[in-house]
Amino acid sequence: MSDRIHGFLPVYDSSSRLLILGSFPSVKSRKIDFYYGNKQNRFWKMLFGYFKEEVKESTAEKKEFLFRRHIALWDIVTECEIEGSSDASIKSYAIADVPSVLLRAPIECIFLNGGMAYKIFCERYAGIEIPYYRLPSTSPANPRYDEGVWRAALDRIFYTT
């Protein structure tokens, strides 16, 4: 087991309508100090693609995109012991204070990016009154990823032409 590792602060503002919660940052994400840093992860390609935008590379451009599209981003685990990037190895974790974001942003829906994010979210917040959905992990390690499921879920919140 590695030493205790801290995740990232949430990215949101007072107009965020959707909160997407992952599990915990991968090694590659921790290296660049921002969410979904593994270029093989489908997250950014899927999200920018949904809005018919070109994927941006810099953290500043990604944050601007999230704010403009009213999307909040965080991980359900804020610190833990973990081996590499494996969700299965997450131990001794602290859970994100999701209600703190809900008090500051008009979140209408929460998406859980993968099974581990969903499991840990439900441990603490199963009774939350905001609708929440388990979506297939965008991780390159997930062979069952289905972009159509993500697009259908995003359609519940956003309308594109």
C-alpha cells in the first residue's frame, strides 16, 4: 500500500446543474493535477463530443468548458490509500462532502462515473433527494463502456442541436 494520497478539490460554481462524481484520480491524473488525465480515458472525449466541441487539452480550458456547460466535477473519495490507479485497491478512504456542493450550486442531478463511485456514494448518500445515476466507467480498463448510456443521461439535463 502507498501512503495516504489526497484527491482534487471540486470544480463547480453557482450555476452548476450537473455533478459528475468519479472514484479517485488515477496516477496519470495526479501527475497532471487534474481530473481524467489519462489520455485513454474516454471522459473528456465523450463530454466535449456530446456538446459538439473540440476536446481541449489544458486544465484552464477544461475548467472553462465545465463552467460554461454548468457541470460540476469531483471524486467521491477525497483521500485514501491506493495502489496505482486501481479502484479495487482503494482503502481507508474519506468521502467527499457532497452536501457542501449542493448548498452552493443548483445541482439537479448527480452522475456516478463507474461502479466504485456509485458504491461509495451509496454508502453515505443513498437517501439524498437529488436524482443520481450509476453510469459505465469511462476508464480505459472498462470493456463495458457504452457512450450511448452517457449521452442518454446527459439528454436528461441538456439539450443540444
